[in-house]
Amino acid sequence: MDPACGPPEEMAEKRDELTPMMRQYHDLCARYDDAIVLFQVGDFYETFCGAAERTARLLELTLTSREDSTGEYPMTGIPIDNAESYIEGLLEAGYRVAVADQVQDPAETTGVVDRAVTRVITPGTLTEDELLASDDNNFVAAVARDGDELGLAVLDVSTGDFLATSATDARTIVDELSRFDPAEALLGPDVSSELLPDDVVVSPYDQTAFDRELADEYVTAYLGDSDATLASAVERRVCGALLAYAEYARGGVSEDEPADAGERDPSDADGPTEDSRLEYITHLRRYDPREYLLLDSVAVDSLELFEPRTVRGTEEATLVGVLDETASALGGRTLRDWLRRPLLEPDAIEARLDAVAELTTAVRTREELHELLCEVYDLERLIGRISRERANARDLRSLQDTLAVVPDVRELLTDAESDRLEQLHAELDPLDDVRELIDRAVVENPPMEITDGGVIAEGYDDNLDALRETAREGKRWIDDLEERERERTGIDSLKVGHNSVHGYYIEVTNPNLEAVPENYERRQTLKNSERFVTPELKAREDEIVSAEGRADEYEYELFREVRSDVADEVERVQALAEALSALDAFVSLATVAARYDYCRPEIREHGDGGLGLEIDIEDGRHPVVERTQSSFVPNGAAFAPDRRLAIITGPNMSGKSTYMRQVALIVLLAQVGSFVPARAASITPVDRIFTRVGASDDIAGGRSTFMVEMDELATILEEADERSLVVLDEVGRGTSTADGMAIAGAMAEHLHDEVGATTLFATHHHPLTELADDLEAAVRLHFAASQDDGEVVFSHVLEPGAADGSYGIEVATAAGVPGPVLERARELVADHADDDPETALATSVAASDGGSPTSHSGELDDLAAVASELRELELAHMTPVEAMTALDRLKRLLEE
């Protein structure tokens, strides 16, 4: 455990001798020994001892000290008004934070103020808007093993989104973790952190939370009898563990609960309690990954769905960046979820397309819907805060403002024809009772604080109105007092005032002190005046203060009752949020389709036997690249079971990589239920998209570019099938030319002969285009280029056949490589033209197939043997290490 967490040793040794406040701090540190405890003292959160030293260093704060009868302790303070930014720094440094708030009014106690942990903040359990980096989901995940089966659950504590699945294949769980990209994960016994993406924080947590019996208690408490929902015991275990962790992160009490509400010990494993229950977590979505188009982390990154591949890129240079025209945070999250999990079933896809089509043509309806949805607040996070008793009056008004637009939204969908829009119209519950309650109870522009009054509207409660009237009457009496006393005393300069220290007073300047009546009691002496009170004024003041104090307390209780009544409707609010979010996503897709000339794709059923894909795209465009260029050259695609391997050649910068990603993105968009950037498109749904694009090292893992590439290729060979779309860009670049070309050729043959996947295969190894002569479902395509006065000119048009050259030196010229280097490169090309390893390998392949080589006959025998052995390698059944070993042996054979 980090020394900054847990009770300070110097305190632990003399705990019973500590002052009451420091003993309180020690006990909270002992209870939350896996977190840095931020201990409220007035307007600051304080840390002491080792935690103070660490906090000061990490957050660049001043380290001070606190001295009492038991010793001197290092201390660092964080201002409460700006605590979130400092908490974010602690989270980024890898710490959990337990916030211990004062849960008792210091003015109402004569001893130490009671404090309790009101929340435990971890990367995956953030609920504060200031700490959440975006409107996207912030998931915490749990993974457990039960025999051969792995279970996965993910929970967004800020919204209540809760999903679970299981699989016997570890790679499936890895892919799902990459899909949801959790910020934090809990691992059950016998589960390795190697399953997790690199940027996921692994949090230690009591392993008993994964026990079947305890997990069942949590699942039953939250979801009832969910045997029909959760398919296996391991799913119940991960769900139960996540629910326990979410309760732990909630802390012991709410900030505004009474001090005697009790506190939940994080080490307790006795099951859920009513006090700790998170009422807004109401439902679980159990899913099978095979129900959606599968996208592993490599494909998500390569296709730049959510993050750009370059450091200079922005979200606008991603697929979600060009698609997201949503008006609300709700819609943005739904759109991202649809992109993470495209559909497979044609009927479900068509239902979404029908909704998008209707909104695309109904321009006025679409635009009015967008304007209304701009007024929709993040209902999921709002109701979460309301249920956790952390919502203030402004949060309730935000909910009311959102509910106020729902009737107008429903009205615009009254004549909707598509099934999904009709369904959404029915699901848009305006929650009139909730809206009316908030509107009647809460003032229109409430203050931030809910304990200082001014929150509950006039006319909501007769008793509150009576207390307020008593206070107002007293103030009116005081307002008239100045004029009455001036007339009575004859002192024209007499003033009645008020301050927070002395309350109400009558001020008389020194020259008029002789005229002061006998019933004036001196309260304060100033340089040029004296301040007095009268018995009547004191009585009125006591009456006002008493009435205002009772009004504030009573108003606070009324607010809590209203908030609780709203929280009781959590499921209705969540259902409304789901409907609004889907509608917002549909409006966004329709807006993009209309604005950028997208077409509706035709979704085909799989043919007899259900094998093979048909993808026909006319004048397709890359949805991201076309936004960044002044002009874009469209290209089509035509794939079928008898035309499933495209060997694509062309110079660098000619458009190969853009084209292949373009095809994959158009397919993905179609299965999301979106229109696509093309003149026309027709596809059969793809089960999985694999990509091998670009090169990168895994330095931390000790893997070279070539090793990373081989690992990704092995995954493709093992898992692709007839319904997969495979995108391969320059396979084999990480090793020698001969070895790389051999691997690329063997890979293409295997995908064609054994796997049957639809494959786009871009290569600079031009001899590989000859594979199309022997592979019946292979076609040659190329991006043409020409030279004009020594400069290469790209047409960016995809044409049949193979390219006639790579134009490498010409591309280098355009890139600005110095002239002497280019000249020397031309000389080397001329000198070694006859030694081109590609030509040699191509000749050897021809010789092994019965051709008649005309040169290098001594070497060709060895090359023919190597080519023959390469054909016999079963790459799909080899590990990356085995493949590397075989290639090394073949390379040595050539060098002998």
C-alpha cells in the first residue's frame, strides 16, 4: 500500500492520546486505507503527515504543519471551492480519494464536528460534471473467471448504464473491454491484468465481493430475480462485485444527511443495505457480443472511430467527429454506443434506416426537433445525482426545463410513419406530475446552496409562508424604525443598520449623543459615533432571526422531500432519457445525410447457406477525409463470394489506404443504421471487421513493429470467416523484402483458400498481383499515376489491373527530399535493377509451378524450395513465435 494512504504511523502509535479531531482523521484513514482522505476543516480539505507531503508534491501546494498537545504534523490544504481540479490531479497520479465532509453544523456543537466520508472518488466511479472528461460514458469494469468461462460487466456510475456478458474465449472479453474502454477495472481471482487495455487502472478490492453468495445478494437487491437475464453464474459474480464497489464509492452518508445516519465500512462484505442503495441503477442489459458487428481495439484505432491516429488530429478527424450533430449529451452517448456496436440483423438495421430516411426528407421537422433537443439536459446524470441526494435546486429546475419541451417534441412526431419514430413518440412520457411538482415547489432561479433558503417557491407550503411572513413583518417594522426614532429623538442623522456580527443597531453620531433616549443600550463604540439597541429592537431581531432560521431549516426539509419524490420516478426519467437520446441520434444521422449527400444503403439478406458477402458501392467516399479536402475523388467497390480478394497496388499517396478504410467505414455506417457517403450502396451485413493498417512498436512490451504485425495477422487468420471483412495494408513491411513478400503472399492465399473472407489487400510488392492468376476469386486493382515533367501526378481513381510502378523516388521528390540524395537513389536503383528480390522471388515461384527461369539458376532451386515450404505452412494454426521461427529458418536457407 502506498505510504500516503492508510493511517499515519505517528498517529497510530498514540491514537488514544490524539485530540478528538485528529483521532477522527486517523480513524477515517484506517477505514479508507486504500485512499487519500480529504478531511474538511472549515473551508478547506486537509491532509496530514505522509498524505500531506505527497499531496503537496503532486499538486504543487504549500506544505505547512499543525501543532497541538500531542505533536506537530505536516499538513496540506485544498480549498473546497476549487477542490475538483485538485482531486483530478490525485486521480491522474493513481490515487483514490475519500472525501470526508463535515456533516454537522459547527455552530450547533460544542465539541468536535462530526465528519463522514460522503464519497469515494476513483477513475471509474466519477459522478461530478467537473471531473468527467466528456459526455461519453465513464465505465468501471469487473472481470471474473468461473472454470473456462469469463464474465464481464461494465457500469457507468454517473448514468446507471449497466451491461454484462460472458465468453469462453479470452480474446472476446479483451475485445469487449476495448470496445467499452473502461477507466477502471476490478479483477476477480485468477484473472490477469493482461486482459485489460494499457490505460485501464486496475483497482484492488475485496475479493469476497466476487463470491457467488454475496454477489447474488447484490444482484437480487438491485435487479430482483434476474436468472432469466443473466446467463451464467460468472455474470452474476461480476455484476454483484460492481454493485458492491459502486456502493463503496458512494461513501457512508450523503453530504446533507444527519450525522447519525451511519457509515458503511468498505471492508464490510455483508451485502447491500437500504442506506447504501443506489436507487437509479434499475436495470441491466445482458448481451451476446455475437449479436453485434465485432470491432477489436485494432480496428477501432485503425478506422479512427473515436480517436485520431496522429497527435495533431482532433475529434473532428474521426468518424464520430463527422457524424456527431447531436444536440444533447444523451444523444452523443447513444451515437457512440451505436458506433461501438453496429447491428447484424437486417430487420433491425432497416428499422433505423427508415427513421433516418423519414427525418432526412422532413427538413422542417428535423430542424425543429434539433432546436428543442438543444434544451434537453443530461437526464441520466441528473437523475443519478437526484437519487444519490447530491442534486441541488438548480438540478431540479434543469429537469423541469427538459420536461417542459417533451410535449412539443411529441407533437412533432405525431404523424411519424416509421416504426422506430412511432415507438419513440409513444415512449416520450412528459412526466407531467414531476414537472408540475418541481415548477410549483422550486423557485425559477434558485441559489446554488440548498441550506441557506430562497429555494422553495411562495405558495408551496402554508407553514413556510407563515414563517417568511413573520420575518418580513419584523423587517418592515425595522424599516419604519429609523423614521420613527428620528421624529421621537429629533436626531436627523440617526440611522438604523445591520451587520453579521452585532445584528441590528441604531447609530448616532457623537455630536448628537446628548439627545439619546434613556432606553437606548450602548452596543458598539466607533470613532465618530455610537451604536445602540432598544429592548423592542432586540425582541424584533430575535423574532426575525428565529423565523428566518426556522424557515431555512423547514425549507431545507421541504426541498429534500421534493427531491425524494422526484427520485421515486427514476425509472420513468430513465425511460424518457433513452427515448430522447435515440431521437437525438436519429436527428444527427439524418442531418449529416442531408447536409453531405449520403445515400440510403440497401441491406441484403445472406444468400442460401448464409456464406459470403456482397458489397456493392457506387462512387463511395471516405466520410472523414472528404471533409478535410477541397475535392475528393469517389471510387466504387464490388465484392461477392466469387470476387472476394482484391489485390490493390499503386504508389504511396495514391489513395490505397484511404480507399480500404473507406469501404470498411461505409459498411460499418450501413450497419449502424446510417446513410452512407456514396451514390448508391448495397451490402450484406458483416460479422466482423479486421484491420492491419500501419506499423507501430510495442516498446514497453518488448515487441518490434514486425512482431506486432505478426500478432495481429495471427488473430485475423484464427478468427476471420466467410462473413468477415479484412483490410490489410502493406503486410510484411517490418522485415526484409523477400520475407515480407513471402508472408504477404501466403497470407493472401490462406484468406482466399481457407478462410473465404472478403479481403482488401494493398501491397507495394507488385509480383503479388500474379496471385490473381491462380486464385479464382481474386482481382487486381490499382490506383493509377503518371509523370508530368518529372513530377508524379495522382488520379486517385481505382482501375482494374496492376500498377506499372511505385514512383517511390518521385514521391520522395514531392516530399522535399534533397536533390543529391535523390540522385544517388536513382544510381542505386540502376545498379541493382537485376538484383531486385521481388523479381527473384517471382521467378522462383514461376519455376516451382513449372515455368522456365532464364537466370540465377543456382539460386532458383533454393528459392523454389523456400516457396514450396511457405505454401505448406499452416499459418492459421501457428503462434506468432512459431511463425517467426519458421521464417528465420527459411531466411537462413536462402543465405547459405
